[in-house]
Amino acid sequence: MTKIINLDAFVKPSPVTLDIDGVKHPMATATLDTFFANAKDLEDLKLDGGPVKELQVMIRMINRAFPSLTEAQIRSWSLEQLNGIAEIARTASGEVVEEAPAADQVGKAPSAS
């Protein structure tokens, strides 16, 4: 007997919805294309980066995560809003794994020789 698997059963509901001026913008499910596009943007940024290109990459990543937002809407945000939403988008989509905090390094510098 053939087992039928419904791929839609693996898709979780949107973990985040932005409410901007009363309009709800749910976070889209990240596809492999989304991961590849984000990874390519980040690789390109490492090769030829700068503050302007970094902001452009962040805007594209947020737009992929929240496709109902326009680029103009995203560009109207403050830098704090942009950074906060970018972090939420990376974490909620599974691109960033939570890490344990680093051990306190105060007073543990190597001694001079």
C-alpha cells in the first residue's frame, strides 16, 4: 500500500505578524529559494560590503520574510525598527540558532610575556 504524505502538514502557521497602521503582515514561510537568496546576499556582502549594501541586504531579507510589505514601507522605518525586525525574521525563520551566552571573560586575558 502506498503511503501518502501531505507536505502542507509540515508547514507551521506564521510565527510572526507585523501590525503596521492597522494592516497585518504575516511572515511568509521560508522556502529553500528564500534561504538560497538570503545566503547569496550574505555571501556577496562579505565579498563587497559596506553600510549601504548591508542596509540593502537587510531590506531585501525583510521583504522576503514579509512579502506584503513594500520596499517604501520598510525604508520609512527607523534603523532600530529595521534591525529589530531583521533579527526577528532571521530567528523566527530558523536562520539563526540561539546560542548560549559566552562565558564572562573579565580578568581572563592572557598574561604578557
